[in-house]
Amino acid sequence: MRVPTMAEKMANGESPEILFWVGCAGSFDDRAKKITKAIVKILNKCQVDFAVLGTEESCSGDPAKRAGNEFTFQMQAMMNIEVMNAYEVKKIVTACPHCFNTLKNEYPELGGNYEVIHHTQLIQDLINTGKLILEGGETFKGKKITFHDPCYLGRANDVYEAPRSLIEKLDAELVEMKRCKTKGLCCGAGGAQMFKEAEKGNKEINVERTEDALETQAEIIATGCPFCNTMMTDGVKNFEKEGDVKVMDVAELIAHAADL
């Protein structure tokens, strides 16, 4: 699998068109690594000129900021901005809506001005421009798929259409949960909740959200965020439905359909 780094590109006198920001989950979490690989396969297939920062990439600072540690956030952000500005980065694609939101909306005031897109927007563009053709599109034909809106993609940044248009390109039946789009429900991992024990209550948020998904009788719960993927997977396990319902990132669905 070909994954060039910015340092390698720079050494060859090249400046890649897109920086693929992998994020902590996409780098270290075994499940999220599969999403990263699916995106790389798509980028390579479409001959997109991209690179990653590799070991020069640090956490975007989102969990620190959401947990209230502004100082740590700014330190992490400034380090990343220094590295990216040195490479003259213009455009960034990321698979994590938390990174997406932070890089897009919070880095500019610290001197990091980039065009930031979510991986579903990039894939949609690749399909619309004819660079990616879903030749084996039969894989999901007629299957019921529901899409869980990540908070930082949907309500925070108004990106609702891209992931849904990709699911529709699979010839699948997109079934919406009763709480979706602007009225979507959080999976329970945002705001750094992913990294702490839940407070006392009568039900976990991800269990409540999985109930919404199971009500649609979908065979696949599609996500666009590694945190949502973990929470929905745990929710499906809670109901012992692993054999009936799969949780997959939109990039994985597209990579499967394109036979990559």
C-alpha cells in the first residue's frame, strides 16, 4: 500500500495536492485503521496526489479542548500548524469529524488556514468527476443501510448530503432513523467522553442511539467517524446483533463496492 509522507515528497521537490490527516483513531485504533486503509486504497486507485505527515502528525487537540484544557489544545495546535505551514499545506482531507471541525474552524485563529474536507466529500467529488467508478456496485444492491450523522460533521458543519449521496450510489436502500440530520442524536463519544467512564444514568447514550438504528431494520449502520463507529459497534454488541447488523464507515462501503 503506497502511503507517501510529506517529508518524502518535499525531499523529491514535490508538493502534494492533498494532505491526508489520519488522526489518532485512524493511526492507533485497530478498527479505525481499516477505515484509513480503505481511504488510502481509494486515493491510490484514483491517483490522487496525497501525502501524510506520518510521525510528524500530533493530535489535533480536540479532546483536550473539549475537556476544558485550552492550554494543551493550543500547544498541540501550534505544533501542528508549524509543521503544516512549513510544508505549505493548502488542502486537508480527514476521516475524523473531530479533526475536521478543529482544523477547519479552530486552527485559523492560531495561524493555520487550510481548505479542510471530510473524506465523504472527497469521495463524492471523485465519483462526480468520473475518477472513481463503482464497477462492482452490486455488492450492496437492495441492502438497507442507515446513516448515523456524526455531530461534528452534521450539526456543527452542515455536511449531510455527501455521505448520503455515496450510500445511494451503492444501489442500496437508505433508511433514515427518526432522529437524523439536524435532529441527529450523539453516539455518546464526543466532547472527550470517549476517554472517560460514563456518569450515572439509566442508559448509555450509544445504546439509545443503537436502538434508533435497529428500529430501521437496516442491515448496515454506516458511519463517517471512528468514534461513532466504536460506539455503534458496542451498541450492536449490547443487543447481541453482531451477526445481523454490520457497522461500517462510508469509505469502507465504497472501497468494497469499487472492488478495492
